[in-house]
Amino acid sequence: MTHRKLQWVLYTLTALAFFAGCAKTSFIAGTRIPATRANKEIIEVVENYRRILIAMDAEALIQLAHPNYYQPKTSSDEKAYDRKGLAQAVHQRFAQLKNVRLDIQYRRIKWESAERVSVEVYLDGSYQLIVGEDNRWEKKTDYMRLTLEKHKDKWLFVSGI
């Protein structure tokens, strides 16, 4: 190969490497999660969950639970429960609430399969409890993992509600 051809090949490879390095991955606003159609769909499901919690719509929240829903206990004073237990817990908790505020920061989406995904989030919320004739605000912040699974072409929560 002549010196001139070699120079041209090296120049072309350098330019290609430069432009390949400049290619940007698009992220969902406010996150480091790639803006794929599938990831956007999952975030919309979780955002719907957030809106339902704020509206304190118990029936709509229960409808987001997969038939195989199971929430293991996360501390010694909590109980594990299935979908039926979730329904009881939601009605009991919503009866004590007056207002809910909830922000969700999306940390990571992990696709376990095409039909199952876990979403790592940071929750920053506050809620107003009715205690006798008094009302008091409480604040809760926590990292959580929400697990969703496809059921009859709809994403439903398997755990995390």
C-alpha cells in the first residue's frame, strides 16, 4: 500500500472513531435510563401508579396488582401479603389518609425478560394522616424495587405496591 493510501485509510478510521464516540444515547428526562420505547412504557405504568396513589383511588390501585402479586415482609413488624392481603391493606391505609404527595426518581430499569422487569426508584413522599380529630403530616423517603410482569398484554405489579 502506498504512503498516500495508508494516510487516507488512517484518516478515515480516525474520523469514524471520532464520530462514533460523539454519538449520544438519548435518556428519559431526569434519569440515566435509555429512552427506549419499552422503558418509556414501563415508566408510564409507574407514573400511573403514582397518580393513583395521590388520588387515593383504592380500587384503581388494586387493579394494578398482578394475580400472582406477593409482597414479602420488609421488616419484623410487617406482614407479607398476596393480592387479597394487598386489597385489605390498601383499604385500611387509605381510610386513615387525607392527602398524599409522592415524587419518584427513577434510578434503574432491569429487564429480567421480555415479560418481567424491575424498576429501582427513590420515593420522596409525605402524607396527611387522620388521627382522631387531629391531622398530622408524615414524611417518608426510601429506595424501592417495583417488579412488573406482563399479564394479558398489560403491565401489572408483581411486588412493590
